[in-house]
Amino acid sequence: MPQAPTSHTYKYLTGVVILLLIGIGAYAYLSNIKPKPLASGAVLVLPVKIVTPKSTTDVDTQWNAYAAMDVLIQQLTLGVSYPLLQTEDVINITSRLAQTDNLTPNINKIMAISGAVLVIESSVSFINNQYQLSYTLHSQSQSDTSSVNAANINQVLSSTAAAISQTFNPKHNKPVTDYQSRLHSSPLVQAITLSQQGDLLGAEQHLLTVIGHSPTNLLASRLLGNIQLQQRQFERLSLTLTNAIDEALRQNDQRELARLRILLAQSYIETDNIEQALGVLNIAKGNAAKVKDWLTLGYASQLSGVINQRIGRNNDAREQFKKAIEYHQMMGYPIGQNQALNDLAELEVVEFNYPQAYRLINRSYELVAHRGLDDLENTTFKIMSNIENKMQHR
């Protein structure tokens, strides 16, 4: 007959249970305070502040915030889980911020507008005869700051890119290569600023100056083409794009080829060369796919959808709008998703699919509501109201 447990046995078992509970509690606590790995998603690099003493003659004066940002973006290797927003995308996103936000970036607002899971904020200073780049990695849950020192700005940017790449993509073995930014040109930066302010004539003059000194600067040529399109200068635009596309082919710059060809397609649309526009967009998609430029692929697909709907190919239009949404989702980019969803919703209205149209527009509104994207929110709300009215009067 088995013996009844003694009081010592009860004390021993009680002690074991207590220790086990303490262990479980400690594990749960440590699990909660341990930083969670960053979710996959887009990474946005802010313009790099260049802070140098005016009295120092040894400082490298060729750099500006956009050029330094561009070099850092091109030298980062973060892997497929963390696609990088390209320089021009960042410029367009930050142009939506208020002037006060540009002076002191509102990181939460930048994340809301861009959909980025990580924002890299940095500044370069000249201290004790060397350059120091201090950077902060901002996620939704935390901010981590570090710094790198080097003999010149090129080196400090390369070293920073290597350090950040190692943090997020430790298995990468791609060496940091030299990259010459097209944004080193002061007139080009001035042209971008003037264009954002609506001074197209002033921007055009600066861009012509840049191209005159550097005809291989594809960004300057494309920005000039954008202005010529807005001003409906189609003959000049044709010459600008012909020269730029030839140069992009010579440089094998797939990203610029894609964006230049989207611009060419837009010019074809304005001059009623619809089939040519579709053909050029198909080539542009191939260029963008080669460099995994998802935003450009998204905009090319959206424009293809608009053209197909215009000529009555609604099924093709629907597929292109859906692809556009998918590409923008890959970057978590709310602006692109909103625009493509709105187009798709309006297509469903044309085909009297009001319930589906309402589901799409509601999804679109949720994407931009309370993000500070007032223009998109207002546009989407108007479409939603129109769909509601049609549903009520069926």
C-alpha cells in the first residue's frame, strides 16, 4: 500500500510549482520587453542634413541633402523584405509635408503618408577634421541612434550604408560601390524646389542649364519633359524624350527607361495615339520589373488601366487596376493604392456593379483617412458619396 505524501513532499512540490511560475512569469516579461523584429515593408531615407561650420575651408561643399540621400539609398542593401523608396519618391512624399515638418521631421506623419515601416533620419557634421554621420532608425515601436566617422562624405555615406545593411540583411555580400548622384547639381535641386512651388518657367530655365552642362543627366531631362508635357509643348517634349531614352539605353538605366517611357505614354495619350501608349507602357513595365521598381510598375499598370477603360476594354482595365493595387501593396504605399482603388471603383460604377464599387471605395477611404492626405481623402469621399447616391436611386 503506497505511503501518503509527507509534509516535506508537499513543501517540495509547492516550491517547484512556485519556481516554475516565477520562471514562466520572467520569460513572459522578457518576451514583452524584448524588441520585436521589424515587420517587412518599405524603408524611407530622409534627405541627409549637411551641418558644417561656415568658417571651415576644408569642408566638401559639393554635397547637398538630396545628393547625400540619393547616394545612401543607392548604396543600401536591405534585402527583399525591406524595399527602398527611391529618391524621387521620397522627394514627392516629403513635399506633402508642411514647412514646419520639413524643418523638424514628424516621423509618425512621414510613416503615415508613405506607409514605410522604417524611416532613416541622418545628418553629417564636420568635427575634429573628420566627417561624422549620425543616424536614427525610426520604427513604429522604437528609435535607435548610431554614428559613423570617416575622412570624407563619400566614405562616411558608404560606411553608414554598410552598417545599416548589416543590421537588416547580415547575409548580404554585395560590396558598397561608388555612385555618382545626379543631384549634385545645385541648379537641378533649385529646379525641383521651383517646380514644387509652381514656378515652371523658372524650373525650366534651371533644367536647361543643367542639361547644357551635363546632357547625360537623365533626371534633369525627365523633369524637363514633365514641364513640357504640362505646358503641352509636344514637339519639344518629343525631342527631349528621344534624346533621353537613347541616353538611358546607352547607360542601361532600367529605372529611368521605365519612367521616361511612362512620360512618353502620357504624351501619346494627350495626342490621341492610344495604341502606341499601351505599347510603350508594356515596355516600361518590363524595364521597371528588371530593377523591382514596384511603385513605377504600379503607376504604369494604373495608366494602362485608364487607357483600356477609355477605349472600352473594361475587363483589361480591371486587371490592370488590380495589378496596380498589388504593386503598391508590396510597398505598403497608401497613395498609389488609393488612386488605383478609386479608378477601379469608378470602373465598377460604369458597369453598374454598385455593391462592389462601394466595397472598393470604402477600402480606399480607410487607407487615406486620418493620414494627413486631405486632398486624396476629399476626392475619395466625393466618389463614395456619388456611389451611395446611385445605390439609393437604383
